Amino acid sequence: MTPATPPAPSTALPAVVRRGYGLGSVATGSFGTVPGLLLLPYLTDRLGVPAAAAGVIVFAPKAWDVVLNPVAGRISDRSTHPDGRRRPFLIRAGLLLAAAFALLFLGPTAPQWLAAGWVAVAYLACATAYSFFQVPYVAMPAEITDDYDERTRLMTWRVAVLALAILVSGGASPAIRDALGPDWGYRAVSLFVAALIALGAWGAWRATASAPVRTGAVTSATFGDQLRVIRSDRPFRLLLTTFVLQALATGAMLAGVDYVARWVIGTSLSATLLFACFVAPALVVTPLWQRFGTARGKRAGYLLASVLLGGGALVLVLLRALPEGVVYAVVAVVGIGYAGAQMFPLAMLADVTSRTTEARTRVGLYTGVWTAGETLGLALGPAAYAVVLALGGYVSSTGSTVPQSDSALTAIALGFSLVPATLVALSVLALRALPSLPSPGSMYSTSTGDRQIHRPDGEGRL
């Protein structure tokens, strides 16, 4: 195996690169949010697909991504494109994703089998393109900076832009649908979100043209060998487990927003307000999370964020009895936790995947496994919510308002609260077992082929 190129001295990234890299979150935030928010209601309440079958349609394309993401990472690891092995994927796959999303809600609404088939195929195309965008995109931070704290700053921009993208796409999409009605509303959402995805992909590709790239040599190990090495990497495995469980939890909450708004709160614009309360806090608190991580360490910040995320969800078990204003306030607490639970693990991922020369040869494969896990969690979240709805006896329809039983209303509330709270609690067990990552002020050195993070307080290797 050819030795990896030694890392260049740590320097701050240009501001345009930090901000430009964050623009990619316009694409990831829009695609990761709107299907989770509206696809299940579109299937159950517009096309009349039973909740259990709708859950399968939502989940299956994402399950395909679980297989495809490590492959996409391997392909980008072995790319020799003159513009870099990651960056060219941003524009190509990003524009393909935008085109596929434009078709998602543009299909027929009858007969039911044809309408459901259209959604399944279009969503599969979206998921495929997304793999080849998301995996190289997430891999980039490990290769454009070696600085421990600079990666946190980079993720601060990414999460801030992600929060704004989620707020705009997730807040505006239900409003667009409701304003234009079921016939044209979903179609307008398709075009609106496709435009956001295209803008984000182009912006990230264009603005990162000047980003420095520090890469290792291409490894000669087989794909299976590399997967086995990654599976045996305990810090990576624990970090991934934590993140996947929380992705599952947030996926369930996103899937429940529209149902809670219509059947529990029942006021106009309640879906948009719920979504805004979940996402908007990130615009304010993400810089505060960065300061906390710099002062106390990323792992400590991640633990606190997880407690807020899971604790807020647990309070919402009382959803049906709480005043509307209190519900919004508790969801805002969940949103504060969500902001930190996005920023810290992504910054920690770059540390874990570039800590040795061996790891640097398979950053894309690490990231492919990571995004596969994230995709699985975000897909299982709506699917799990659909199962809870089915168990509660939720009645699907084709646009008309069908009265729901008390057990269905209870299922709507518990799927939005108890299910995600339980998942976050399980994730904290994995996070607590994760070895402490270095505290602020790190310096990298290369020794015997392993990159170590040395701190004034003497904390050791990852």
C-alpha cells in the first residue's frame, strides 16, 4: 500500500469555503426534510394508500441507499478527477437529484397502484442520486482541514445553513400545499424543492473550488476488507450507532408533524409553526453550541444536546393535554437539542475518519457507511411512525376528512413523543461508551503512521 500524503500544517479555511461548503446543506436539508414531512401524508391522505403499505413505499428506496452509500463512498475514494475526488459529484449528482425530485409529486393520482408505483420509482431515483451527492459531500471536511476546532467551525456553518434550509423547505412546503389545494399543491412543492436542491448543489460546488484538499493514496485493499476494518473500529461504530438512533428519532418526529398539526392541535398554520419551532432555534443556538464544544469538548456537547432532544420528546407524551403554546415551547427545546445533535457528530466524524494514515485512504467508505446509517434511520423513522398509526387504527383517505378514533389520536401523539424519546435514550448509552474525544486546542502530529491528537491536558489517541 502506498503511504498516505502527510497532512499539511493546520490553517483556518477561507471564509468563502466555510460558507460555500455550508450551501450544500440547502440540498441535503431540503431533500432530507420534505419527503419525511409530506410523503407519508401524500400517500395516506391524497392517494389513499393504507398506512402500512405507505410505510413500505417510504422505507424501501432508503433501504436501497443503505447498500448504495458505501459503494458511492468507495467510488469517490478511487476517483482521479482533476477537480478532486469529491467535488465533481456535488454538481452532477445534485442536479440529477433535483430533476428526480421534480417528478416525485407530479405523477397520476389514480388508479391507486399506478400512483403508488410512480412515487416508489421516483423516490428510488431520488435516493440513488442523493447517495452520490451526500457521501462525497460529508467526506469533504476530513480532507479540506486537519484542524480540530476548524472542523467545528465548518460544521457550525453547515448546521446553520441546514437549519435555514429545513426551515424554508419544511415550513413553506405545507403552506404551499395548503394554499394551492391537493390537486396542485403537491406538484408545486415538487418544483419548489427541486429548485432549492439545484441551488444548494451548484452553490457548494462553485464556492469550494478554492478549498485545499489533503488526501491519502488510494488503498489496494478490497471493498470487503475495508468494510471489515470499519466494522472493527469501535469509536466509529459507537458514534455511528448514536447518530443513527437519533436520525430514526427525528425521522419519526418529522413524519408526525403534519398529523399532530391536523388531528391534535387543529389550528391553521399549526404544521408550519410546529416545524418552525423545531428548526428555527438552530439559527440562534448553533454558534453557542460551537462555543460550548470549544470550551468543554465535542462529546460533552453532544451528550447535553441529546438530553435536550430526548427530554423534550418525553415531555410531549402529554401532548393531547398540553396547551398549544406549551407544545410549541417544548418543541423549541427539542429543536435546541437537535441543532447540537447535528453539529457535534459531524465534526466528530471528521476527527475519527482522519486520525490515522490508514483511515485517510478510506474516508469516502467511512462516510458511505455513515450516510447509509443516517439514511436508514431517517427512513425507518417515518416507517416506524406509520406502523404506530396502523396499530392505532388510523384511517387513510383520498382527500376527504375521515374521523379518527381515540386510539388513532393516541397513536399520533405517542409516535411523535414516546417513540423518539426512547430511541434517544438508547443512543445516549452508546454515546456514553464512546471514548472521550480531545478537548479544545488540539495539534496534530504524525507518528509511526498514526495521526494522534495531542492536547495540553494529555488526553490520548482516539
